[in-house]
Amino acid sequence: MSNSIAVLIAGGTIDKCYNPVSGNLELPATSVPEMLRQSRLSADVRVEHVLLKDSLDMTTQDRQKLLVGAKQAEESRLLITHGTDTMVDTAKVLAAERSLANKVIVLVGAMVPFSVSGSDALFNLGSAIMALELANPGVYIAMHGRLFGYDEVIKNRQAGQFEDC
């Protein structure tokens, strides 16, 4: 297997930043290149900006853009940064595409933005990258040190974590 990874950026909390003027968390740009730099990743990584949205605002067309990006990627290992609220929905769209059956696809996000102290983003990203190395072809969700099959996970909003369904 090639040592190269495609990272498809979709946005979500992992990329949100605090705007001191509005007092809101916003998505002005992605933090993924900085996260990869801090990780000291030795693999060849290609980063593709597909979207920069809160996953609650994602549409069918947005998911199709991610699907096209995944299908066009020459890499066999794909990491997709995504908001946690609807990442399972996007994972289902990707898993239904037969042409992706030989790829390892891992969706990852964060409950706390990378830009905020105490964030889980860097740990989740590192876990997802390790999952890309070890998992068999398929579509997965990597959160908080666990790897879930896309159809075996739910987000427990009350607990703020992903768990087996």
C-alpha cells in the first residue's frame, strides 16, 4: 500500500475559530495543515479543500462533492475531516459507492475546535491517521481513540461521544 494519504476537508467543529467581534465560532479557514505540521506525519499527504461547513448545514449536493472528491482521489487511503453531527450520514453515502470499495476511508472530527484549549482535534486526527494505516478497506468513523464501522456507531449528544449502536 502506498504511503500517501488524501485529506478531504469538509469543515465542522474541528476547524471552527472564535470570532471575538461576533462572539461566535466560525469557519474562516481550515486548521488541518497546521495540525498535520504539528503531528510530524511522515506520510505523503495531499490536502483538498472540498467544503468548509458546519455539518448541520450540509446538503445532499455537499455530500456529492465529497463523494466526487473521494472517487477522483488516486490515493487508496482517504481522511475526511467533518462535523460530528452528520458525519455518519456522509459515511453512509460514501459506503454506498461501489467504486470506493478498495479504499480505506476514515471520517474524523472534534467536539472542541483545534483553535480552543483542551481540544480533542489533534488526538482524533492522529488516531484517524493510524486507523488509515491499520484498517481494512471500508468506511469508518474515528473519534476519541476508537474506530467504528460507519454502520455501527451513533453520536451520543448527551455524553458528547460516539459509541456502538
